Amino acid sequence: MSNGLVIAAVDGSEHSLRALEWARLAALRHDTGLLVAHVLPETSQLYAGRRSALHDPNEPEEYADPVGDHVRGLLEVAPELPREVRYEALEGSVPAALRVISGEGSPLMLVMGSRGRGGFAALLLGSNSRAVATTASCPVVVVPHADRDASADAAGASAGASAGRVVLGLHAAETPEDVLAFAFAEAAARGTTVQVVSAYALPPGPTMVIDSPFAVIPPEALADGGDGVPAEREMLRAQTERLAPLRARYPDVPVEQAAVPGDPAGRLVEASRSAALVVVGRHHPRVRSLLIGSVAHAVLQHAHGPVAVVPALRDDLEL
């Protein structure tokens, strides 16, 4: 993967400051730089436009930027900083400005909070977070607010802690290679396991319990006949085949595989309770649209920890 910058999108809210801390630690783990970006408030944008239009030398060149000042102050007292820290004030709407910056210089990821200053407090995912996750040109990590982050509470750690697995939602025939590569690179940087979760449908039956905990099966267990459900074993074999190139590229990353009955989004949401990060693809790779897939949308809405939504970054995918 590219060793580009980690972008932290901030607006001064507590949600975005949690995302900033997550991004700081991510940049340290990946040994790359950190770009802190925020969209100027409308008053500042109007002032900048007025000064430019009037060409008035009596007007001060600088305008108030309380968000930028606050973030600089926080990072000045951080215990450790990435090798490079840059700040950028953006103009325009939040989704449009972040979409533009996500396409510049091949950033490693863009990190933002699940909600900003605006909107209804009851919403789990703000409109700006949803819009950026849907349209950004790079992977977008959405960090939940504190009362929704079960993994941080369980570990007693801050946002961005390395505890827990990286959970990868995989459809063996459809998930783009970029999604797999992102999950494995993140697990390698954290020194943790990739848990691969795929879901399959079963006809309803009197003894089927969808909400039961799923079993994790090591690849070597697939060699024998086993007693697994045929659909489960076939899915595990498809997983193994699809994961082979990533295993070769990341030989030190442990892999757990799980094929489970039921709704894939529900299974990933449940796995997010103890995961360091859940990684999903943005949409069906053969549908080039700005619509986020139903699984990614549901996981973003309900996950209990950070979620990475990864677009197909190349057009020459062979599935």
C-alpha cells in the first residue's frame, strides 16, 4: 500500500478530537505523516472572499481560526508526534472539501468522527461522515463517539489503541483487492490478527439460531472432511483461495476465518464490539456509483468501534 499521509478531518468537536487521536496513532504505526484538515466556518470563508474581492490592504491578512489554533495546542502537548505534521484550512462545504483533499497525493486514509458539531445528537452517523465515506477517493475511517465505542471501553484505552483484531468483511467473489490489502496492512502495523468474516444464507429451519456466536476455523482445519455445513465449508475454501496472495505478502499476520449464517452487516456489527477496526468495501465493485453499499452503510450506522470504508482504488480488478 502507499505510505501516504494520514488525514485527520477535525471541526473542534469532541467527536473529531477522538478521530484526531486515532489518526495520530495511525500515522505513528505506519511511520508516515499527519495532515490535519478542517473546513473554515462560513464567516471566515466570507471574510476571505470579501478581502480578496476588495483588495483592501487595510484589512488584516489573517482571520480568526479557533479550530486550527485549538488543534495545534492539543498536538503540542501530545506524547509523541508523527514524523511530519501539517495543517490545512479548507474552503467550501465539508463533504466537497474533504473529497478533494482525499484525492490529492494518494493519502493512506482519511479519519473523521461519526458526528460533528451539527445535526441531531441522537444520530449515530452524521450526514458529513456518511457523505465523505461515500465519495472520498481514499479509505475513510469513521471513529465513533465515546459512548458507542465498546472496544475502547472494554480495553480501558483511548481511541486508536491497538487492542483487538482487525475484522475484514469479505465476499470472496466480489470484495476488491484493495479492501483486503488495507485490512492486512493495518493488522501488520498493529501487530494483530485479521479475522475474516463472510456470511451465507440458509433456508429457515426450526433449529437454526442466527444469533449464536460464530466459530473461527483455522485454514489447516479445512483439509479434512469435517462436519461443517456444506455452504460453510465452501465459503471457507473460497476465503482461503482469495486470501492466499495476502498471506504470502504478510506472512507474519495471523489469520482467522469465519463463515457464518445470516446477515453480514449484523455479524460485522457484533464483531466490532471487540475489534480494533472493522474493514468493509464501499460498494459492489462492478457498480461504479456514488451509492454506498448496504453492508457498509449498516456497519457505519451501528458498529461499536472504528470502521474503515475502502473504495476500489484501481480499475483493473480481477475478481
